[in-house]
Amino acid sequence: MTGTGGSPVAETPPVAPHAEVTDVAESAMAAGRARKPFTRETRLRNSAQLQLVRGQGEKMVGRLMMVRVLSPAPDQQLKTAIIISRHFSTKAVLRNRARRLFREALRELFPALGCCWVTVTPRQYIKGRKEQEVAVELRKLLRAWLTVPQAE
């Protein structure tokens, strides 16, 4: 094959796009973790699951949040729940913001967490905090359950 000006052009063999990414995702699936962190399969969805985490899980309290972890998970899968009641705030916009902050912080840690069930509950001090502050505190509270060390 020749390119413009008559010079030969080497053909490159077709490469599967994102081949390495799919291998990592498949290994995460095999380890009990789904590829997307907030699908139906990766959430604690009923009160029996939440009560199990509350009754048997380990509780860690930080300035911005309270985290409970049940490890190892009964179903050998990583599942999460963000618990925010009206006691935190009667304003939905504040509850939703706290939920978004937690979701983003958990999304960063999701691949590094082992097979455990995690619940996160905000404390009043989280109001007005930045995403980075929330992520740093969540990482500190969950560092015992991280399978891959995270940079502080």
C-alpha cells in the first residue's frame, strides 16, 4: 500500500480497543467486585442487609462521617449503602449534595476495597466541605479494608 507521494505505508495489525481495561474489569468481577460501583448488584438494598452491617460490622467515626464495615461479606461481594435521613437536614439539596460527595469518594476507592459491605452516614460537619476533604477522610477510615494501598 502506498501513501501520498508514492511512499509505502506500513499496515498496523488491528488491536482490540481497551484490551487491558477489560482484563482488569474481568479480574475485578472475578474478585467479587462489579465494574460499575453503583449498580443494583453493588448496593445494600434491604433492611435485613443494613441491620446485619449495623449489628455485626465494625464502626469507625470521623469528623465528617460514620462508616460501618462488615468483612468478610456474607455473599463475598463488595456492596455499599449511603444512609442519609432527614435528621441530617430537612433540605433535600443538602442531603443530595452529601450523597454526591460520598458517591464520588466511594467511586475512587471501589476498585481497591476488598469483599465487604460498607455503609456511610454523614455527620453535620460535612455541610460545606469540599469533595477532596470527604475523600481523604473516607480513605483514612477505610484504609484497613483497602486491598491496594492508596496514596494519602
